[in-house]
Amino acid sequence: MAQAAARCPALLIAAPASGQGKTTTVAALARLHTRRGLRVQVFKCGPDFLDPHWHQLASGQPVHQLDLWMNGEADCRQRLHAAAQSNDLILVEGVMGLFDGMPSAADLAQHFGVPVLAVVDASAMAGTFGALAFGLQHYRADMPWAGVLANRVGSERHAQMLRDGLRDSADWMGALMRVSHGEEPAGASKKGAALLPERHLGLVAAHELADSAQRLDAAADALAATPLGQMGPQDLQRWAVDFPAPDDLRPVPPLLAGRTVAVGRDAAFCFTYAANLQTLEQLGARVVCFSPLDDAALPECDAVWLPGGYPELHTDRIAANTGMKASLMAHVLQRKPLWAECGGMMALFESITHTDGITHPAWGLLPGHVRMQKRLAALGPQQLVVDGHTLRGHTFHYSTAQSDAPVVSRTSRPDEPVAADAGEALYRLGSIHASYFHAWFPSSPVAVAHLLGGVTA
């Protein structure tokens, strides 16, 4: 029997641009309604490892990505339908500005009929706030719309000026005042003690801050004073969406059955999608986590995944952990697979040079050197063909690598051919595969099994 559509209130929180306060608003809204006893499922539009840390802490549930290209429409449909069946509220955080990217957050909202709540940094505007809200709503025909929330507002008088600028007063979801909170961790931006602090790759992850829960509660308390925050379960029904039932998805073959995959997980290696871990389990793998920074050796395992993160902030500890270096070396000398993504790959090279010119030794399993830079080196969606199967994902890094390790393939942008002078290199040395490319494992579990030594079909 075919499944029926599932109905649930849902909002896609978007903005005119990055840095407007989307993440804080989503986390605050999730925290507020979770405290009230509602079950809230949060999604992040597009690739992002950092914002989901905050949303998971706020909602108490794993956070997954939604992207019409990286996931594909069928995967998005399945995740939204499943969420609607078991939750009281679905929140989707957009990416960049509402219409930025291909596909954009607007594409996702229109495809599934999810109302858009716009968050606008109104700190340096008055009447223009209304023009921005009107443009976001009407730039495309038939945009599902919930309203607009003003962020970083200076006073009650300022809030009233912003509200007066709206064409329709029903669009007003309230104002969040300027607020700061506490001391910031190493590497964080110095542009003010923001409620959720940032550094060069994005927000500081929630688990890095001792007071992350208090920060979320402060944000939720501020939102509770707005018309948006005062809405109860019945009020939220105005944004109820019927999510269509998914088609039957192809089951994931158990290509890693009986194998143990060790996943690096600590402050330096923290860029893991929850869906990637799920995919490993669906492939039949037993997943064990370890700390490349603190553990003296790998756990007993058949394969290792070193995800991305911030190795450049922990170079002294990486160099000092000679036990882990020896354990990784022993692993690859036994021809056991090691898949290293971005920061994981950086730690495998011989050294990392910071922007101040100081060079720090790394583990040296791959020949070559990494140099940090202040400018973004690469950003955007990418795909990688592995053993005839295509993995989708993205790239985002502030470093460059020089290496003599064999390059066996390169990534490419969507709908573009592989080129020798474009994309990210896939290095292979013995049983090591390494690249700046961040893979979305659900896009091709068979390719993942190939990288981690499973028997492909």
C-alpha cells in the first residue's frame, strides 16, 4: 500500500545574505519549542558541518542536510516525509541568501511548499527593511511566505520604524535586539562577542564552548518576547505543509558487513555529516569513534575515515601524538584502507604552515606540505567518480597542498567534465585515498564501500 502524505508545520529560515542571523534564529526557535515540549526536527539547506552542531544541541535530534543537488529530490522527499510523521515542527535553515546557489534555498522552499521566514540584519536600516522584505517575498511568483524577523535591532523605537516600513503588518514576526555573550574561543572572529561566535570556516561548534547551552537559552529567551516566539502549537498550524510520500528507495547493499570502520572525532576532526555515519551503518559496518588528537593508537578496525575539521588549530598536539602517527602507519602498511577528507588529509602530509609563516610538522604519511592562507582557496559543489560510481559533495578550504603523491582522479563541478586543471585532486598512495573533497555518503554508498575496502557490486 502506498504511503500517504504527512502533514506538519514547517518553516524555511532564509535571509538576503550570509551573516544575517539565520543560524541563531533557527537554534533559538528550536530551543524555545523543545523547552515547551514540542518535538522539533531541524535540517540544514546545503553542505554545512558547523551549524548542525548548534541545531542538534537545541533540538536534541540529529540534523541532516537538504539539497536538491547533493541529496537529490528523492532523498529530500524521504527525509521531510519521515520528519513530518514524527515531529511537531520542522525547521530548515537556508544557505547564504534566499536566491543564492544552484539550487538555492528558494528552490527547496518552492519545490516542497515550505513557507519562508526571512531574517534581516536591520542594524543599519529603517524603511529599507520593508523593501527588502517585499523583494524577498515577491522576487519570484508564488513564493510560500511566513513573514520577516528583524535582527540586531537597536531599540523599541527602531523596531517600530522597521515595522512601519512593511507593506503588510501581518508579515511582522518581531525584532531581536543586539546582544553579545561571553568570551570567545581561540581562532574566533574579533568582530564582537556574538551570541554564536565565528571563525574562518564558519560558526564555532557548540561542543567547543562550555556555555553553549546557556547561549542557546539566552537566544530562546530573546525570541520568546517576539510575536514569532509567542506562537503556540495551534498558531504554528498556519504553516502546516503536506509532504508527499517518497518513492520506494533502493536499499543500501551491505558491502561493509562484518567490517569495523574507525571514524576520527574530536576538536580537530569534527566535520562529519550524521547521514554519513548512518550510511556506514546501512552498509553493514560497525562504526567506532576515536580521537586522533588524544588517543595513543587506533581502535581495532578494518578501515579508517579521517574527516575534515581544524587540524591547523591543533598542530602542536598532532605532532606530539607520535603514537597515533605510528598506529596510522601500521594500519596502512597492512594495506588497510584510510579515507582522509580535507583536514584529515592535511594532517597526513609532512607539515602545515600557518599564515604567520611558521611551519609545524604533521604525521607524514603522505609526501607534501600544506600552507594556510587568509583567502578562501576553494568553495562549491563537487562530485567525484569512484570505481564508476559518483559521489556528490563539496569543497571548502583555506589552505593549499603541494604533493608528489599520485593523483588518480579529480573532482568536477555539477554537469561539467573532469579536467586536469580543475576540481580537487584525489591522491592515492598504497591504501590511502585523500582529497580536499567532502563526500556526502548517501549519494553513492557503493563508492564509499570502495574507498573503505568493501566488496563492490
